[in-house]
Amino acid sequence: MRVLAAGDHFVRPDLIIAALRDEPGLADVDVAELTLPWPHEPFGPVGGPASRVNEASGTEEQLIEALAGAEVCVTQMAPFTAEVFAARPELRMVAVSRGGPVNVDLAAATRAGVAVSFAPGRNATAAAEFAVGMMLAAMRRIPTADAELRAGRWRGDFFAYEESGIELDGATVGLVGYGAIGRIVARVLRAFGAHVLIADPYTDPEAARADGVEPVGLDELLTRSSVVSLHARLTPETKGLINADRLALMRPGAVLVNTARGGLLDYAPLPDALRSGRLGALALDVYDIEPPPADWPLHSAPNVVTTPHLAGATRQTAHRAATITAAEVGRYARGEKLAHPANQPAPGAGGAERNRAATVRVAPSGAGQGLTVTRPSRRPSEKPPLSGGSGVTSIVLGVDVGTSVTKAVAFGRDGRSLAAASRRSRLTRLPGGRVEQDLEDVLRTVAEVVREVTAALAGAGHAAPVALALTGQGDGLWLRDAAGRAVRPPISWMDGRAGDTVARWGEDGTIRELYRLTGSGVFPGCHAPLLRWLADHEPEALARAEVAGYCVDAVAQRLTGVIGVDASDASMPFMDVTTRHYVPKALEACGIAEHARLLPPPAAPGTVLALDEAGAELLGLPAGLPVTAGPYDLPACAIGSGVEEVGDGLLIVGTTLASQVLTGSAVIDPAADPAGMWLCTPDRDRWLRGMPAMVGTAALEWVLEFTGATTADLDALLAGSPPGARGVTALPFLSDAGERAPFVEPAARGRLDGLTLAATRADAVRAACEAVAYAARHCLEAAGLSASLAACGGAPGPPPGPSCSRTSSGGPCAFPTSPRWGRAARSRSPGALSVTPWTRHNGEPIRVLSYRTRSVPRPMSAATPTTGPGWPAPSPSGGRRRPLEAPPAPRQAPAPGRQAPAPGRQTAAPRACRGRLQTARRARVDRAKSGTE
């Protein structure tokens, strides 16, 4: 198969070729190159009256010559007219690397039997960021102020009230169009604190409200908005959408932004609207004529910001465009259905073989030229078989919907990972420590990683998955209706809005009562305080909801249509994990008993669902495929790591720093700190005692960014600072929600101590790594670790700072070499899947850590100031020793019928830390009451 990479000076041919080489099965494909002149020469219409295309670059003759022998073309700007298709009958696919194939005559392509794809969303992030930047530039007169200062004029009069700008915080911003770009713009604006209106006749109003925006009609949007931003497609219906009559509806002094299409505006009334003040400012990146003429009236109009159609001009957009189109070529080559088709060529059009894609297979080493082309016996629209072929069968597809990344991995029955894909998860951070997600965006990332993995399996000759296993982040609050649609944006477990509620509950005894009833602590990002916060501030959201669930069951409901929850997710904070029933008194203690209807009963272990038609369409998998949902990520990793003996533990170094210990009893010690959680496992007589600190790798990412370093610098930085970081110490409490384990303190905040002029950034990085490591040790001690320990993280190889982990644990740590550990756990079924690949390292069992339970030398204190009351004094060697030599006796006898837990202990250092945090919080409250803060 020959491919023409018809690039330009933005989506360059070398980017296209590199993306093709990375696509499974296309590494050795024959590629020809063509470089078109855009953007050094403007694009425009190409072709005669019978077949004219728009926004094209180059000539028909140039393209026809370059297409010689090509079956596929990848391009952004090449002019595919009827003449081109007629001249090259061997052409079978055109993959257009832009949001719409305006440079292709689709009718002519369909008649010729040529499949055309496009790349929706390739520049959505770039265009959205640019639109917000244009808003700020226009609202604050940034370009004008810059030009005046460069001209030698200090415009202090811009500070006058009449000349000063307006803020996004608290402003009403109207978005005309709510597609991929509009949705991102809305998320960013909400983070600024703006109230967002949207006008889009194709958007479901309930879905829009669930995103936190208000759907209204266009005229109402214009009359209410201080800023109006256009994000609609140009169609006959939207041409000249904002005309003189609609400009008259806008608020006096409003700002108008257009980064979508020039034809959406009627330009004639704009200069007068600006001079009269009816329009306060205008920001344009697109025009009805590009470039606009030299005598264009808006060149001399006041308060105008103009840029030359640059909204999508980022390097990430170019790479993304090449990647999307290369993936489409891969699907075509493997005989699969295209993900983004722009047409549907009729069977037999353009020749008997025209509609059959070529399948590219790489031959074994030494066989011929290494590349053969065969014809599939099924059409691209047909579903791939569930088994058969020369590759691996009985494949389970595991998906982990994480906080930072959504991942998918295909596993064979022997436990080997066969293919993997990942996408970054998006978090929206709002004022007041609020952290939210978008359920539709989460589902999109799930679909993308699943489709990428299944395509890779097909390209490697493996069978399609026979089951789908879901896991993901826990806690937070994912409110949904009966159809699985979000009634408001899901609230992340990292959210801190309910911090005051938790602080109040700590003072009035509610947290202690909850712990007595269920054995679980409470932190701002869990169900109890979030439900109470919504009851106080958004009761209408609770009234609309049918389910108060979690991430995994939210995704499962949309894929299967079934409402349910795994017992591990439901364990905290309302469940008695020994009976697997909710405790009514726990809801009463929180003042939310009336919302008990929202809690779904936990599913029985081993429950298997089935992919419904909607889920099948989303993922590209067959309807009826078996689906499991749960345990969530923490217990899933414990299962997959081989934690199977009572006393065994697991440390997960991820966004959160999760410590877990397997127990044979779930005993509540009422006198203990009300922190941590008891988690159900698939075995009814085994539980996990969890102590997940709020911040793990996020603390390391923060200190690297803070010091101007990257993860690639980490090993060198650690080598550049000795254990103890030359006296620099840290507290890793960097979450807006404070800390949740092994103590609960919403006011906990991070810090760096011991800095001097001699301190280096290597010292700061090592101090942060050691802080995370000692936080892990503290959590493991509180969870009752008494046997062996496994460790894993979110990336291949050791988590950041392995030497710190070894030091804090008092013994050697071994880490898995595969990044698939947690996802493998979810795919495991008794007797069906070996966990050896995740429980052995260099041929040795992974669970080799000897956890010492007596005094162990270490190079520094538990990430705390080196002196002060309550902190251990330095040993003569300069190191420190654990302050407790033996665990205290249990404070209270266990309830009848329950065994006493293994003795645990808590170091003096965190107690002192917690005392200081509580004192600081009380001082802030006192100052606020007295009016001094």
C-alpha cells in the first residue's frame, strides 16, 4: 500500500510520516511526500465551476502528479476535486487532518468510491485557549496598552474608571455554539468564576445544565451577556448570524469575540457600533475575506483586537492532526470501520474492489520483504470476530478511569499485556478548592483508549476482547439521573468545598460518631460531606438525581444501562463492611437521611453485566460483551499485586498515596483516630484497611515544576542531594482538601523548612520525595502492616524516589517492571489469570520487602521540622530513630463477635504535626471572628 503524505508548513509531511510509522501495522508502509505552500501562501478556492473546493492549497495538477500509485492520501489542504478523482482511479481513501473536509468534493469522492475521513477536535483545546485569551485581551485592552507603551506613551489614564476593563470573575459570558471547542471554553470560563450561557439548538438542555452552564435562546444570550463568543459552524443558516438587529440586542459596552468562522458576522455595522460604544470591544481571528483588505474599515475602529486566523496554531494541534489521521489509515488498512467518516461510498462504487480496504500485515523476520497486502473477506463495517486468527484469543480488556490518566490494556490469559493506550484526564479547578470533571469527557477518553487498543489488537493479528473489566478512581460524588446523565458536573475526590463541613463535624463529634458506626474516617472529597454540602447549597441537584455514585459505576451505567455499585466503592462512609449494608444512623448523623434513596445497593461479588447498544456504539465493541465494574482502583491493585495473606500490604504511589493492609477482621477501635477506611474485597471474610493520603506523585510533580525541573531530571536531582536533603525538610500536604490519612485535617497545608542560602533545588526535590516516603510509612504503620509489602505506581519502573522509599521502609523495596499492574488486577478471575508478571521482578517475587517493626535508623525525621516539641532528636550519627519501640496495647476491647486487630502504632511526629495544624486553624478562626483577617 502506497500512502501520499501531502503536508504543508503546519501539518508537515514528516509529522504525518512519523505518525504513520507509530501506527500498528504501518511501520514499513511505502510513503511518498508532498509539501503544499500554505501558510506561506494563503489558501483559497481551487477547481472549476463543476467541482470547486474551498480553503485548499496547491494545484490539481501538482496533486495528480504526486498521487501516482497512491492508494491513500493524508492531507490538510490538498485540493481533491472531481478532476483529481477521475485522474487517479487507484485512490481509495483520503484522510483529512482538519476538523472538516472542506478541501474535498465529497460528492465526487463518494461517486468514485473513495472513503474520506476527517479529524474532529484536533484543535479544540488550542482554539478554546485562544478564544479565552482574546476575551482577556479585549476586556483589558492589552494590545492597545502594549502598542502605546512601545510608542513611548505611558497611558496612566487607562486606570481611570471609564477607561478601565472588566473581569471574567462574576461576568456573564455567552457562547454561541456548544461543540467541542465551546465545551472547553465553558470549563475554562467557569474556572475563572464566570456564569456561562450557551445557545445551541443541537445541545440537550439537561446535558448542558449538568455541565454547569445555562442553555438559553440566542436573543436572550445577547441581552444578558457582558461577553459574547462565537463557536458555531458556518452553514447557510448561520451565515450573517450576528447582524445589525442582533447587535442592537447586546448590552451597551459588551465585548464580541469571533474565533470560529468569519461568515458568522455581518461586518458592515461593526465600525459604527464600536464608535458609538454600543459595542465595547471586538476581538477577531477570522474574517469574511482573508486576509482583509488594506482599507478595511475595522482597521481604524477603536477597541479592536485582530489576529491572522491563529486560534488553532499550536504544535500540539499539528501532532494531534497527524495522529488522528494516521489512526484512520490504520483502521482502513485493517479493514475496520473508520472512526470519523465524512462519506459512505456505495458498495461497488468505483470498481468491484473499491470498497474493500487493504490489510497490512508484517511478515516474520526473513520472510520476503517484511510486508504483504491482503484483502479482507469482510467489509469494514462488519464486526471483527470474537476469536480465531493466528494471534492470541481469550483476551480481557481492562480499563482504569484514573484521576490523572484513563488507561486501557489488553491481557491474554497468561497475564501478558498485548496492547495499551492512555489519555490524560481533565480536571476543572474552580475557586474555593473545587475540583470537578465532565462525565461526557470521561466517556470520550474511555472510548478513545478502548478503540485504540482494539485497533492495535487487530493490527497484530489478535482476537477481539471477550470481556471488558472496569476500574477507576474512588470517592467523590457522581450524581446521575435514571439514564446515567450527570445532573451536575461530577465532584472529584480531590475537591475541598466541604472542608468547612468536615471541620465543623470534627468539632461537634459527627466524625467520631461516623467512625464508631462504620470504622471509616471522613474527608472533604467523600460522599458524606459532599451530600451535605449539596443539600445546603444545591438542593435542586439532589432532587433531580436518581443515583449518588462513583466514577466506575457512572461509566458502567452508560455502557450497560444498569445502575449499581461495587461494595468496595460503597464501603465508605455509610456501610457496615461486615454486613455490606448501609447504616441508617450514619446518614442521620450527617443530616442527610432523606437522601438515602440515592445510594444504590452494592452488587454481589462476581456480578457480570453486558454491553448495551449505546455502549457498543461508543466503544466499537459488540453488544452483549460481558462487563464487570469493580473493585475500584485501590483494592483492584491490591488483588493484582498478590496481596493475599493477612498482614500483607500494598503501597500505590499515584496521584494519591494509597496504603492498604489485608485483614481477617474489621474491628473498630472507638478510641483510635477517626481516619482511614475499611474496604470490602471480593472475599466476604477479608477486608482492606486503607490509609490513602491525599497527595502522592502530585507532590513530586509540584516540586519539580516549582523548581523548574522535569521528571527526566529526577534521578540526577536525587543523586545531587544526600539523604536528609542537607537539613531541608517538607510537609507534603498540598491538597486543597487538606489531609485524610492517617489523620483528618482539612486545614493541613504543605511547607518547606530548613532552607538556607546553601540549599539547592536538588535539596528541595529530595525533601519532597522523602516527605512522600515518610507519609507512606506513617500510613502503613497506622494501617497495621505486619508482613510483606508490595509497591506499584502509575508509570513503568519504580515510582519517583525509590531510594527514599527504601530508606523510609527500613528494608529493600522491589517494584514491578510493567505499568499494567492495577488494570491487570481488574481483569483477574480465580484460576483464569496468572499474576506472576506483576508479582515478580527480575525473576524474584515482588513481595520481598522486609518491614521492620522495631527501631530502625533513618536519615531524617518524618518530613518535618528538625527541632521542636514532639519531634525526635537527632541520633549521634546524624540520623533519627523511630520514637516508639513497642506498640501500645489496644485501648478498648473489641465488640462481641469481632477479633481484636493486630496492634498498630502512631509516631509522635504526626501527632505534633496535627496539633500544630489544629492550633493554626483555630487561630485563623479566632482572627476571622475578631475582624483581623
